[in-house]
Amino acid sequence: MVSLDKLTLKSKEAVTRAQKVASDYGQTQIEPLHLLFVLLDQQDGMSRSILKKIGVNPDLVKDRVQE
């Protein structure tokens, strides 16, 4: 497991938010979809930019993840 001390501030924030999302859904551990949801929620994040560059609508992906 990666030490949180080695993550960037943005990455730490994403992990913290993913923990909250998991908790909101009654889950005790973070799953990849929790982290993906958080990354897609960052309007200025790289994940959205990458998806847009390959022709994928990040909002549609986020909606699918939220289902």
C-alpha cells in the first residue's frame, strides 16, 4: 500500500473525498469507483481533461459511476 505521505495534496484530497463517498454509501473501504467518481467530480482535474481528449464525455462517465 502507498503511504499517504508520498501523495500530492490533490491526491490526498481525492482519497479523503473517496472515503467520504464510500461512507455515504455505507461501505467501509474505498473501491476504485469511489475514487473515479471523485476524480471526475474535479472540474479542473486531469481525469476530465484526458477523457475529453479521447472523445469521452466525463459527465456521462460520472453519471454511470454514480448509478
